[in-house]
Amino acid sequence: MPPRNGTQISEFILLGFSEDPELQPLIFGLFLSMYLITVLGNLLIILAVSSDSHLHTPMYFFLSNLSLIDICFTSTTIPKMLVNIQAQKKAITYTGCITQIYFLILFSVLDIFLLTVMAYDRFVAICHPLHYMVIMNPRLCGLLVLMSWIMIVCLFYCTTLGVYLSSAATQSSHSSETASVMYTVVTPMLNPFIYSLRNKDIKQALKTFFVKETTNRPVVLGLKTYPDG
């Protein structure tokens, strides 16, 4: 039998954004700030929707699911990148790379399906306002979210990872990095501001929640605790 190359790939080398050591703290701080804004903004939306019964509607149900997906989506890449920058390490294991790509595709496609469902929800609300609550009932909303999960899992297992692991020779690395940052970091960070945090219902729900938590906090006097009022 002819000799075969038995070398196996154990890890990949990440190119990063810059080789300049002086820029690493700036890059770390920038991406850490964007990640924290993304997580905090989306958590506030989930908190507002879950704490206010007036927001228990199909539109806000889908928005809270979108916020959860955005948190998961950014958490698949940004924490690892921050660790690599801080440790000045550019390698990622083969298993870690495959796992990261799996969840990246999973949450990105789920994002697309949820945005599609939200568009359908707005279509029904605008074109069929009198039948909106009948059509967009809780059972249908839950079914649509479940179908989104099932469809992306099927889609992922029906596609090959080779397409996503291969790099295009004609595409510049700088353009790829810029596009990746815009899609994986900037877009999830802006989604809370675009979809919800400028919404007066969301802001009112958050204000009510924090006022309620503040006024119901017990006051400590000496060794005894007395509730307000």
C-alpha cells in the first residue's frame, strides 16, 4: 500500500485584527464594552417583558426570544476572543473551532427565522387588526418559535461544514474581518436599541420594575429590619 499522510489538524491559528502590541488593550476594551452593552441591553428587554403583564403579547414574546438569541450568538465568539487577546494567544483547538461554528450557525439562522416571524406578526397586526389576537394566539406563537428551532437544527445537519471552514482565496482578510465584526458584534449590540429600548412600553415597564424594587426594599435600622410602609 502507498504511504499515506497521517497528520491531523489539532488547532487553528487566528489572525486577529492587529499585530501591534500597543493596540491590544484598546481592542480588548472596545470589544469588552460592546459585549457588555449587548448583554445588558438584551437582558433589560427580557426583564421588562417578563416582569410586566401588559407586555405579554406576541410581539414582545418574539422580541424577548430575539434578545435571548442575540446574547447566545455573541457569547459564542466574543468571550473566546477576549481571552485570546488578554492571554496573547492566537490558537483555537479543532474541537473548539467546530463547536464555535456550530453554535454560530445555529443562533444566526434562528435570528433570521425569528425576524421573519416578527415580520409576519406585524403583517397580521396591520392588515388584520380585528383578528390579530385570534390569529396570533399563544399556541401559535409557541409553535412558531418551536418550528424555528427545529428548522435550523435540520438545516444545520443537512449542510456540510466544509463550506464554512474553507476560506476564499480571492477575498481579502481585512474585508472578512470587517464583515464579521459588523455581523457578530455590532448588529446584536444595536438590536436592543432598534427594536425595543426606544419603545415607550419597554421603558415604562423597566421604570415600573426598578421603582417597585427600590420602594419594596427593606430598611435596616439597628439590628432589626422593617419593611417600608
